[in-house]
Amino acid sequence: MMPFPGAEAALQSFLLAFSALFSIVNPPGAALIFAQVTAGRSHAERTWLAGRIGVYAAAVMLVSLWVGASVLSFFGISLAALRIAGGLVVAAQAWNLLAAPEQREARKAAQAEPAQGTEGDPEPAALAEVAFFPLTLPFTTGPGTIAVAIALGAGRPEAGADRVAYLAGASAASLVIALLVLLAYASADRLVERLGHARARVLGRLAAFLLLCVGTQITLTGVVDVLGPLIASARPGSAP
């Protein structure tokens, strides 16, 4: 029995959001690339960058979760369309991860290349220039992460305690993901030594399959939203 009303809904939304965001952000896998593209910087500089990226990543996910659906509504985009499009984007990215993870790693490394620098660069001015772009966006929380966060926000209940519990759980998941990013990036050197690239790729493949399932579920929810009323109205005896 949950300790307070809405705790079960909050826990369910936390688990849903955490699995979806972890799969697409993939902090351990991203940390391996982060260690590579910041190899020319000192440990202190990488730790400073990890802290900033964690804060920025949390901001990107929370803004997308809370405001993203409202912005789309302002432009006349339905929640069903968002779920279908967002689910397809997520599923497509998951398929790319499964099919060619090495190409994705190379692309991410190219995106983060301006952050390589050399030891002795002035701090924090030089680091601040790359902390948000490209190391947070698009390297850590890119379009795929934003699409997932918006889709999660669009799935919130209409009103009441369930809505608050759902958003609380999803927001907590976003903060936990951001914290994992911070910890993974700050300890990227040790992570590389312990995991190695082969094990990191295995972990990435497993996360990609989970992400493919999440994207498919989001798409199916949108399809049901569109076809459900049409099927109900087409049944014999239904009101015209």
C-alpha cells in the first residue's frame, strides 16, 4: 500500500520515463565518447564540464516535459499526431542504434569535436562555450531525447491528482537521468577502464532494443487515439 495518494501513479510514470530516457541518453555509452572527445583536457576540467552538462541536461528534459506539449498545441498539433511522430522518431533512432552503433558513435564524436581542446585552456570561459553546445545539445540530450520528453509530457492525465503525480514521477526520472549523466561523465576515465568499448556496445544494444519497444508503444498509443473514435462510431447501433 502506497504511503500517499497518487504514489502508485508517480512510481509508474517514473519507471516509464526513466526507462525511455535512459535508453536514449545512455549515460554509460555517452561517457565513453565524452572521455574520448575531452581527452586533451585535465581531470578537473572534465569534472567541471560534467557538472554543467548535468544541469543543462536536466533543464532540457524538464522544459520539454512540462512545456513541450503546450507549445505544440499552440501550433495546432494534436497529441495523437505527436505520439505517432515521436514514437516513429524514437523507434527509428533505436533501429539505427541496433543496426549501426559504430556509425552513431562516430557521428556523436564529430558533433562534440569542438570540445576536445587542450590542457591548459582558460577556465571557465573556454569550457562554458562548449558545455551547452555541443556537449549538452545535441551530444547528450539531442532531438531524440527532446522528442521522448515531449511525448511523455503529452501522455499526462488531463487534470487532478493523477496529473500532478504523473508529472512528479516523470520529472524525478529526468533529474535522476541528469544525475547519472553527471556521475558518468565525471568518472568517464574509470568507466572506460572498467567497461571497455566491447561491453559498452553490448549495453548500448540492449538499451536500443528497449528503446525500440518504447517507441513502438508510443506510436501504438497515438494510433489508438486516432482510430479508437472512428471504430467506435462505425459500430452498428452507434449514434450518428
